[in-house]
Amino acid sequence: MEIKKVAVLGAGAMGSGIAQVVAQAGYEVWVRDIKEEFIQKGKQTIEKNLRKAVNKGKISLPKYKEITSRLHFTTDMKEAVEDADLVIEAVPEVMDIKKQVFQEVCQLNKKAILASNTSGLSITELAKATDRPERFVGMHFFNPVPVMALVEVIRGEQTNDDTVNAAVEFVKSIGKIPVVVKKDVEGFIVNRCLVPYLVLAIDDVEKGVAEPEEIDAALLYEYKMPMGPLELADFVGLDILYFAGQQWSIVPKSKLLEEKFNNKELGMKTARGFYDWRAGRPKIPK
Ligand code: 3HC
């Protein structure tokens, strides 16, 4: 089946990033969120990224206009998903919310391939909320989406080969590198390693092993990573890690993470987490 119209559900950091790269690749994209303010924020993020690309000479002004003309924003689920060939869900990391969204989609669209950008919830379980588990697949992007090359394509127990192949081809068509995850395990390939690692670094802070800057500096020095674990935790969002901890068995429990979540210190998105982000990225001595 040819993919022309793509619906992206959720205009947050992941949804807006996905919408941007999909529109840049030439698809018509409909972005849907539940509130106008979320839509406006997502739209502004995309426009800011694209304007930067124009200023750097990476895209021309006519190209900018062409890309933005392919992006449509709405709070109306019907408008977003009707006639869509592919629906990519990027709503909060809560099983029940995601299931509810897919149930709604299935009432309004009978043909689309359904994809979830979940960080690690069971694709098989999510697919149960739909009328087409064989055409349901995980499509997991990484933050910041316009920069990160990898996309995990996750096969649920009932996902058929045509759907996996279509997802792989779609990911290639937007200039990303697909990796097929054959088994639907918590966290898939990357987050299965990454999230426990980040939460263990949070545990170091909680136990007073070292200060966040020291933990990050140690890992930056040792492994030449682009960000240490606590900066990355803040960057990814402490809410995402908290939800993972609540729903996946492989993530260590963390009181400090729960405290940060309850205090709405969610990292970069709220300007407070393990670091103060008001003046931009933390300066970690390397
Ligand atoms: N959106 C779009 N573009 C961005 C961006 C953003 N949020 N942040 C940075 N960029 C672009 C910059 O514009 C710049 O583009 P250019 O090459 O055209 O000039 C390029 O990325 C490099 O940015 P900077 O020079 O400002 O800074 P860095 O070189 O330090 O790179 C970074 C920033 C790409 C964020 C880098 O620090 C990095 O790779 N960090 C780790 C990110 C990571 O590991 N992500 C995965 C998280 S796990 C995940 O998402 C899974 C989820 O399920 C939990």
C-alpha cells in the first residue's frame, strides 16, 4: 500500500520531531493533539528548527514553504486520521492512554497501518486495543528526532511481514536507519539497556555516591558519550523514565525519580531536573 497521508498523534517533543522529518521527506502530515496550546508549541518547535536549517543554508526558503505547507495541525481526531495511510502515535507513555487513542483511531479509520512510538511498552498488548493487530507495529524514534538516525521497528506477536516491511521502507524513505526488533521485550533494544543505566545513575545521586556533574563527567570522560546519564535523563524527560519505572519490570525503583516527578521537575522541558536548564545545557567539566 502506498503511504501518502501520515497522521502523527501528539505534538510534544517526539510527535513534533516525527512530523517534521516526515514532512521533510515529502509526505502530507496531520498532527493532532488534545489542546490548541500543545499544537501551537509543537508547530513553533518545527518552524524554529526549519528556520534554523534555512539560516544554515541546509534548506532553501521555497523548500521551507513547501515543507510547512505539507504540515497540518488540528485538535480534531477525525480530521487527522480519516484517510491516513499510516498513523504514528506519540502520546504520553501510559498504556491506558495509548490504548484509548488507538480505539478512537480504529473507529475513524479502517485502513491505516498503526504504529506506536512507545519507548518500551508491549506492542502486542497495545495492538489488543485495535481491530488490526496484524497491521500494528512499533516505530520507536529517538530524541531529538531530526538529529538521531536510528528508528526501532518492533514486531508484536501478531504483526505480519507486510507491515514490518512497510514500516522498514517508510523509515528508510524519511532518511532514517531502521533496525527490526524481532521480539517485543520491555524497552526493545536500546531502552532495555539505556533506561536502567539512567536510573542507576539517579540511584547514585540518591545514595550520595557523587554529585550529578561528577557522575556525568566520569562517564563522559570514560566513554566519550555526547551526554552523561543525568544530563541525558533530564534531556529525555524524567516523566518518561518515571513512567518506564512504573510499567516495566527491568527498571530499578527510584524514590528520587518519583520525588522529581511529583515536584514536576521533569528535566529540560520544565527547566529543572538534575540540572537547572534556564540558561541552556549544563556545563559539565570534561
Ligand atoms: N532539535 C533539532 N535539532 C537539534 C536539536 C533539537 N532538539 N538539538 C540539537 N540539534 C541539532 C543542532 O541544530 C545541530 O545541527 P547542525 O549540525 O545542523 O548545526 C546539531 O543537532 C548538533 O547540535 P549542537 O551543536 O547544538 O550540540 P551537540 O553537538 O552537543 O548535539 C545533541 C546535541 C544531538 C542533542 C547531542 O548532545 C546528543 O546526541 N545527545 C544525546 C541524545 C540521545 O542520546 N538521544 C537518545 C535519547 S533516548 C530516546 O530518545 C529514547 C526515548 O524512548 C527515551
